[in-house]
Amino acid sequence: MREPTFFVLASLANGRKHGYGIIKDAEELSDGRVRLKVGTLYAALERLEAAGLVEAAGDEIVDGRARRYFELTEPGTAALAAEAERQALNAARARSRLTQRAARVVVAQ
């Protein structure tokens, strides 16, 4: 799963949001690494909706502009959880290797 997709799903994990809310939340969750453009976001949402990971959750008009809301589905929740676990395992393995490396460097000195 690509990082932008991960953060779109993570943004929706705490409730439905409209596009601009997802863009801002993904940027915040990623410490600014993920800055989604509107076209990119909606293409991703269409792909995620086709895959059954998100679904439209209503429309409303705010200040004369239409807002479409999206929410995470149960399969989307499972996909996000699996990816978070995969990333955590990868990070743990990398930390383990770094610890081993540090121990070898100390012994070699």
C-alpha cells in the first residue's frame, strides 16, 4: 500500500470526512510528508471505493459548495489494520538490525 493511500484510510479511521478534511488530516498525520492534490485524492477515493475499502457517506452544501463525505468500510478497516501491522513489523526488524549493528560497532572499537 502506498503512503498516500495509507494516510487516506487512516484519516477516515476516526469518522467520515469530506475531501478537504481528508487532505488536511493526511498532511497532519504524515507530519507534512503527504500533501494530496484534489485530483489525486479523488482518483484515490474512486479506486478505494471500487475496491470496497471506502464508501460515500452523504453530500451537503456548505457556503454554496457541494461536499461529498466518505467513510471507511469494514474491509477498509481490516486493510488499514493489516498495513499498520506490516509497517510495525518492518520497523521492528529494522530497529533490531540497527541495534545489532551498534553492538558490532562498539565491540570493534
